[in-house]
Amino acid sequence: MLQLNHFSQNRKQSESKSEAKSFAERVIYWTIVLTPLWWLMGIQTIVYPIVSVFLLVAGLKLDKLMKQSLPICNWAWLGMIFAALWTNILGLESIGFPALKTAATLFTLFKGYLMIFACMTLPFWHRIQVKTIVRAVSWMTAGLLVTLAIQLIILFVMGPQESILPPLARLIPGEKESMMVKFATIRAFFGVPLPRAVLYTADPPILGVCGLLCFFMCLGESNQRLRKFAIAGSIISLIISQSRLAWICFPLVWLIIYCFRSGLARQGYLWIVSLISLFAAVLSLSVQDLIALPLATFNSGRPESSKDREYVINATIDAWKDSPWLGWGVMDKTVSWGNGAFVLPLGTFSSYAKVLYIHGILGFIFFIAALVSTLCSFWEPAIKGNPICQRAFGCLVALYLLLHATNLTWMAIYFWFFFVWLGAILSEQQQQDLNVSQWEELIGN
């Protein structure tokens, strides 16, 4: 009985302490809330990885490594870091380690896979609560409404404006596209001219990804008024991004959540195959035709973009075949079309094609292992009815589909908080499982 009382008191003390934010929580909270400031200063690409890696190093202690084990997915992302670093070094060695290319390559690794690992590990080494991340993202997403309103006013009153490269952005190594402040423009969508914006991101499809992820994150906000504004900001961001694939993934996440809550998740793949076969039979179409028809409609929304992406991805795959096992290590080759009017580096589109091209089959194995292990980490609690894990699982499935169109290392900095959210969910789940096991052990004694 004394042991039970002692356990209950410790639990109450830990719950009371959870109300006060830790140093890491405060840093992450304000880093998310002040996103517009970093955007206007042009330092987003360096602030987020520096903050995450700094907090990771600050929380690194041997006793934590010994007492609190990390999930398998965290180790898989760490393995991806070393695989990417090795192939990067081999590629840089083959071209003589030019200073600018070396700095840009290592910086891409720093703000990509290293930042993802740091963000997912932070909640295990610092006390970072899920609700803190959700509250910060809700404020940031609600603020998108104000930023978008200002941009639309500028667009319709003053006309399209040129992008601005803030002075501080010139000091950061690597490409400058992701550091520019861009304004809303008018783009044809299914033949209709409509406003399109990137807001705090570098590319409209990235805004679509952020809008989708933020929507399902903000569903957990406890403040109803703030939740409504955050959800509105997420939906409007998703719409104005004109990201066709993000639009398709949005109902897909809802479908996945519904399958978990209705008990159909274990048989989900059977239902999908059965429904596809049924529709094909009713419409007297082959499965290939059934897929080709909506795909043609999808591509007609912005046909030039779809053709360009397909062309670059195919060229990337062709280049990978010349160095299949370890890849090329660096993005040093380009592809051109339209009599040289358009030139892009190989690996510009599709994370999967880029990983094969840059890191070869070796890196691709580590990359897929990291993706699959992260997804599987949320499967069991999602099956047991944990709503947060259900939303996280659905978001990851959508993200993995979206990676086919955009590079993860290119867009990860714009939703870095999503990986902190994932890590916080896993950390809290681990702590809950530990508390349950301790409680059962005490009852058994």
C-alpha cells in the first residue's frame, strides 16, 4: 500500500510539473510562433536546424542514453545520416572537394536528415509536451490568415511583386531559392487564373504539405477559438497552394483515421483492392484504365508542371543506373529541355528518385527503413484507439505519398515542428507504457 501511495504521489507531482514549460519547450514554442520573423529575415533554413541540433547537444547525457532507450525509428534516421554522409564524401572526393559545393552538400545534410533526427530525439532528452507543440503550431497557422490577407491585398491593389532576398540570407551557404520572401501571384489552374501563394515556404506544393500536416496537428488544440482559426488557416493554405497531390492526400488521411476508429484498419488493404475491382467491373474498365483516367485529369490541372516533373524524374533515374550502389554523392548533373530554356539539377523532384541518385541503393535502404520504422511506431497505439497516433499515422502516409513530388531535404525545414510533434507523441507513449508496467508490477507485489 505504501508503494502504491508513493507511486500515486510521484505521478501527481509529475503531472503538476508538466504545467510549467521546460527551457527546451520555451525555445521550441517561440521558434515556431516567431516563424514570420525568421521568414522576413530570410534565415529559416538555418534557424530551425541550429535550434534543434543545439537543444539535442545540450540534452546529451550518458545517463539518458543508458536509462531511456530511443525508438527504432530514431536509430534508423541516424543510420540514414551516416549513409548519406558517406556517399556525400565519396561524391565530393570524385570532384576534388570544391569549397562551395562541399559547404552546400554538408549544409543540406545538416538541415535535412540531421535536423529530422534531432527533432524526433529532443522529446526523449528534454521534457517537451505534445500540447505545447500543438499550441505553438496553432498560433503560427492562425497567423497565416493575416499574412495571406496582406499578400492578397498587395496582389490585387499593387499587382504581382518580385521576390525579395533578405540581406542575411546572402550569408547562408547553398541555394537561395528557399530563403527568398515571395509574394502571391496569379497562376492558371485547370485553365482558370487563380491566386497562388507560398507564404512562409519556398514552393507552393510545400505550403500544401504544411497546410495538410498543420490541420491534423491543430485538431488537438484545446482552445476552441484558437483551434477554429488554426484549422481555417490550414485549409486556406492547402487551397491556395494549388497542390493537387496534397488535396488528394487530405481525404486519404481522414479515410485512414476512419478505418482505425471503425476497426477496419487491419483489413484496409483488402477493402481497397475490393473496391477498385468492383468499380472497374461496374464501369467495364481494366484497373489500368481506372487509374489512368483520374491521373489524366490530375495532370490536366497544370500539365506543364506534371510533364516537367516526369521528365526530370526519369532523367534522374537514368543517371542513377550509371552508379546504382553508392549513387553520385552530389547533385552535380543537370537536365535541360525546351532547347535549353529550362535547366534543373537532377534529383530536383521526388525524394525517392533523389535518394537513389545521390546515395544509391545503400542510402535508399536506410531511407526506406527510416520511413517504414517511423510509420510502424504509431501502428500499435493507433490500433488500440489512440487518436493522436491515428492522426500521426495518417499524416505520415500522406507525407510519404507527397515525397514522390518534392524532396524531403528541400522542404523538411518548413514543417520541422511536425517531427518534434512525432517525437513528443512517441515519448509520451513510452512514458505511459512505463507507468502502466510499473503500476501492474506494484499491484502484483
